[in-house]
Amino acid sequence: MTLLKIFRTNQPYVYVLLLLYTILLHLGFLIVGIKASAPVDYSFAGLYFAEWLVRPHITFWMQFIDILTLFWEAIFFNYIFTSNRLFSRSTHIPAFIFITLSSCFGDWMVFNVEMVARLFLLLSLYNLFALFEKDLSRENIFYTSLYLSIGCLFYFPIIVFLPIILGGLFFRSYSLRDFLLILIGFLFPFYVMGIGFYFKNMLKDYLFHLAKIFTPKTLLFDLSIAEMSFLIFILFLAIYGYILLRADSEYNVIKKGRLFNLVLIYLLIVIAGAPFILNHQLSYLRLLILPVSVFASRIFDRDNLNYFQIALFCVLAAGILFFQADFFGIIQVPGIEF
């Protein structure tokens, strides 16, 4: 497909095309002016910003910021994996797939605090991958957990990335001091946030919110059959892409194999955590975008795509159009839930 071949180059115009592509996918949200969402059930920052985010007069600008944020995240995501030579340095397919998958559902396209959390998740991932360089930097160890912790203040469920940090450090260091450094880096932002709530006379609210997050919840799914079916297709892309990666001779390079395995474990942890999310499960499953983008990029980052791979992308594009139409009420999808 010509569209995919365009993004396999390293020309400056590719960045412009990626931005235009992002705007095109979000055009309906800019025109209609969908209110930003603030899932305060899992966000400490949401306690501060919930009312401000949903003010009618800022909906357009929130969606515009969402577009710019997604564009920046996609470019940074692409840089992380190409700079670590997990993909060719000349390709922008990972960024293209990242933007595409981020547009699968309307709930994934509305600006909320989770979008901000993902920025810090990418910063944490960047520092985690830096740990696999020749010289182990304790600065990277600290920032890996610090950025993740800041992201957790915006959307706590991204804590599922913490075991990946610990696993990545285990590959490089067995020092107790390094693991303590991760613990300090992770707890520090929560300590600072607690001080902020204390001076606002909201410390009880902060502690109650923290306790509520860790309260055991009943296992459930609040996804419709249509949403679940498309999510299964998205997971199929990840599985197929992983199989292609395993067949790649470069996968056996120790560094590459370990990094891809960490991404795979993160994918499995995100899936395992979904039933424990009390509500907004579809919004939580936005965390799948990062690992699925890694594996799905291998499907489409090829000189010659076969008919099966082209068909997969067509199904992905059709699914995006279908769920956007459902989100805006153009079509009605039966609300049967699991």
C-alpha cells in the first residue's frame, strides 16, 4: 500500500503527513467539541482538574491539545524503538501505527488525564531502555521510576508498568541499592502530592482516594460485544507481529530479545489487569496501544506487503470508521455487555 510505503522513509515531510493524519482522524472531535473526560476514580490529579477539564468553552482546545500530544507521543515512541535499533532508523511505521491504534475507539480519542499519564509512561520506557546500554546509569534507574510515579498521579493503573521496570533492572543489576532507588523514585511524587493536599486541607480526601484505589473489586467486564471483538482483533495483530519478530534472525540478539520480551510481558499484564478495573475499562485498555504498536509495526514495516497484511490494515481502518460512527451516533451498536 502506497500509504504505508510513504511512512517507511526518513524525509522531513513525513512529520507533516503524520500530523495531518492525526488531525484527520480527530477531525470529528474538533468539529463537534466533545468534552474532555476526567476518570477521577483512578486519578489523583483528576481531583484537581476534573471540573476544569469539562468546561464547555475549552473543549475545542482540549481536543487540539490531544492531537498535538498524540503526535508528540507517536514521534517519541518511534524514536525510542528506532534509536534502540529495534526498527530501522529510516522508518516511521511505528509512529503511524501508534496514531492509528490510538484512534480505534472514541473513548481513546477524547482528551483526559490518561493521555498525560502516557507521556510519562513513554519517558519511563525511554529511561528503562537506556539501562540496557553498556554503562548502567543510576540516574536512569531513578528517572525510570520517577516518571512512572508522576504518570500514576494522573492515571494510577499505569502502575502495571512497575513490574517491567523491576524486571528490566533485574537483567542488568542485582544490587539492593538500585532497587531501593526505584522505590524512592516511585514514592517521592506521592509524598509531594500528599503535602500539597495537606496544605489545601484535603489530606483526608487524598488518603481516602488512595485507599479506594487499593480496595479489592469484583471481577467484571463492561465492554460490549462489538468492542470486545475488535479488541480481540487488535490482540491478534500483536500476536501475529510477535510471531514475525520471533522469525527475525535479529531477534536472537540478546538486547533486542530482552527488550521485546519486556514489551510482551507488559502486554500480558495489561490484559490481566483489565477485569480489576471497576469502570472505564475501555479507557484503561488504551494502555494496550503501546505494546500492540510495537508488534503490529513489524507486520506493516515491510518492502512488500502480501494480501493478508493489506487485508489486516483494511479491517483496522474499517473498525476505526465503525466505532467513530457509533461514538457520534451515526449508527447504533447493540449495547450487549459481557
